[in-house]
Amino acid sequence: MSAEASTILVVEDDAIVRMLIVDVLDELEFKVLEAADAEEALSMVQDTSQVIDLMMTDVGLPDMNGRELATKVRELRPTLPILFASGYAENIDATSGMQVIAKPFSIDQLRDKVKSMLPA
């Protein structure tokens, strides 16, 4: 049995896509927090009692894009790994601890990417 499961915050405004991602991460035995938009995500990140090991965010969010969200999140949690999910091949300036996964992605791609970003 694995040690304490890592907690992943999934930020995705499309409810169906969010549900699919959450289902996959559940199957992989991660703890999952869900946010439908950047504002909801930020309130979770601001809660210092909330453990978050990785944030996975859609780039195209309605209220604030994923990059802007990442900038704010990093002010609060400078070392938090961030995974951007994007349906566009735009050049995301993924700085240290940030990576991009292209949509649509397979379950295996998601699993491998998430595992590669979490501490062993």
C-alpha cells in the first residue's frame, strides 16, 4: 500500500472534462480537490491547512487564465508544481516546476505527467 496519497487540485471550467480528470486521478489513488474557476482555486490555495501537492489547471479559464492563476498561486505557495492543460499548442512559458500537457490527453499521459511532477 502506498504512503499518504498526494493531493491534486484540478482547476477546469468544463464540468464534464473536470469530472473525467477527477475520475482518472481517483482511479490512480490521488486525493482530488476540484475548482470550477480561478477564484475557487485561489480560495483553496489560500487555506494554509489544505495540503496541495500539485495543481492542474486548464489554461482557458473564464475569469482569469491559467497562467495568471499560476502567478497568483506561486505568490502563496512558491514551490507548488503546476501542470497546465491546454487544447492549444500555444507556447506556455512553463518556468521551473511547471509543465504542460496537451488536450486531449490519454489516461496514461496524464498519469505519467502527474507522477513525474510529484516527489517520489
